[in-house]
Amino acid sequence: MNRVEERNLTKNFMEYTQLMYWVVRKKMSFRKQVGTRLNRMVGQGQILGILEEESPISQRDLVARLDMKPQSASEIIRKLEKKGLISRWQSPEDKRVYIVSLTPAGEKEIEQFDEFIDVSPILLEGLDDDEKLELMRLIQKMRTSLDAQVEKEGGKLRGQYQRFARNPKEAE
């Protein structure tokens, strides 16, 4: 690829990134108008997201995967249980261990939220399945390269980048 093609690629990529950012922001602002019932990055949404991936799971293992204090996690788990989104019971093998699982109502809540904020149909509509997989592979490759470059850079940039990668809202 020559320099002109590289510049055009960069320009097109940046323009698409800005448009993609705009679409995501608009979609998220609609969610805020309805109410932030389920932010997948914090609190109840984070717990439901983990349970969506792995359920049932011991409460101890669930709390270990969260970025919060055990007391806070336990309080949120109790609230989710009270809402009927999760169920919790003592392990028959070890009475000290509690098992946590999504209920059908919890699965429905996640599904509704995901449908509401899903921007992939808008952003990926023109791609077939193979192209989507290739795009995912390329994005992962670019992310790995970016992570390595920031790690090499070190210092304040690395800390800010790591915070942003974990929670974009926190880093703004």
C-alpha cells in the first residue's frame, strides 16, 4: 500500500469511527431517556452480565469477578434476588457456599436491554457473516497492537488508557 492509499485508509477509518461514535452516543442517549435500568458496566448490570456468561456460579466466584467490595456486591445480589432477576440457594455440598443463577425474568431483562441498545444492525448491516468475523479479527489485532504500544509508552498515558479500557465513563 502506498502513502496516498494509507492516508485515505486512515481518513476513511477516522471518519467511520466518528460516525460510529455518533450512532452509539445517540443510541445510548435514547436509553438514558427511558432510564438506565441496566448499565452493563456497573452494579446490577455487571452482575447480570457475568451470570449471562456463567450461570449458575458460586457467590464467592461471582464477587471475585466484580470490581467492587464484597459487601456492595452482596447488597446488589440481594436487590436482584428481590426483583426476581436472580435466584440464590445454599450449595447442598457445602452449606457455607451460596449458588447464584439467572431466572427466566433475568434472562428476559438482559435480552430486552441488549435489543434496545444493540447498534450492530446499524453499523454492520452491509457485511455478511464472514466479513463480520474478519472485521472482529482485525479489530482484535488492532487492539492488541494498541495495547502493546501504550504499554511500551508507559507512564501516565498507560494508567489513563487502562482506566478508559475498563470504564470509558470514568476516564472522561
